[in-house]
Amino acid sequence: LLAAGTFGVGKSFLLINYALQQLEQGKINKIVYVPNNAFNENSREIGALPGDLLEKELIHMGPLVDIVGSMYVEQMVGRGEVEVVPVSVMRGRSFNNSIIIVNEAQNLTEDHIKLLIARCGGDNTRIFFDGDIKQADSHIFRNKNGLKLLSKLKDSPVFGKIFGTVRLKNIERSLTAQAAAYLDEN
């Protein structure tokens, strides 16, 4: 599933809440969270962070942290209900009975998208991408954007049956946040 739309329309919110509901109802064993793959373009990098994988990636898991809180994310990771897997270490993995959430997927190339889709190991594994191509953080992601490739699946007679796209339009954040969309349009 691809959830598309501009910032603030609720892409991550809806996908994460759905995955949390599926987990709570016992319909999946875990959520595999693939954090944002890039820093914001033209901003400073924060350097090497100390700590384990979760401590390093927690800052890139904003939508999940915003919904349940960082302490609860840590508890879910400890119980094996959430696994954090950056794109850089995804090769060779296979996930069963899971929902894979790929956050800020506009920061993925075509090769990244194929790599991530290939991680779906069983029939009860689903993969959700959220993103907005206009928010890609590098020329690499704008030129060979994986979301453009992903949207081709809807045209396939075989894969069109298992692939869906949702485009959200209304910005649900504050009036102040909506001003950014106005600035983008004008």
C-alpha cells in the first residue's frame, strides 16, 4: 500500500495506527519499522550518535514516537513487537506475519523499493509506504524516485490486485502548518 499526499495529511498516522491495531488484535506478530532514509537536504548532519541501534534510530522514528511515546516504543522493541530495521541493513532479511512500515519513502530509490518489497516473506506480511515525492531530500531521490516505480504495480494484471494507493489531500495539522502548503503553491 502506498499512502501519498503532502505533509500533514495523516499518512504516517493512519498507517501506524492501523499496524498497532493489527498487532493488538493478534493479527500480526510484529511491526517492522523502516525509518527515514535521509537527512533533510541542506541541513547539518548530527554526526555519529552513541548507543545501540534503537538509540541511534529513535530520532528518525518521529511518527511512531509521536503516537505512542519513546518509552513505549522502547518497551515494544524489548517485547519483540517492533523491530527497527534501517534500509542499510535490510539485505537478506525476510519477515513473516508482519506489517512493514516504510516511513518517508520519498527518500528511496527504485533499487531501495525493490529491496524492501522482496523482504515480504509470507502471505500475512504487508508492506506500507508513506511519502510525498515533492518532499524528497536529495537529487538522487528526485531523479530515480522509488515511489514512481512503486506506482507502476497498480497497472499490473497480477500485482494490481495486491497493491493499493491512497492519496490524502486535507492537511490535518494547524492553520500555521497549512501556511507551508500555501507558500509551496505560490
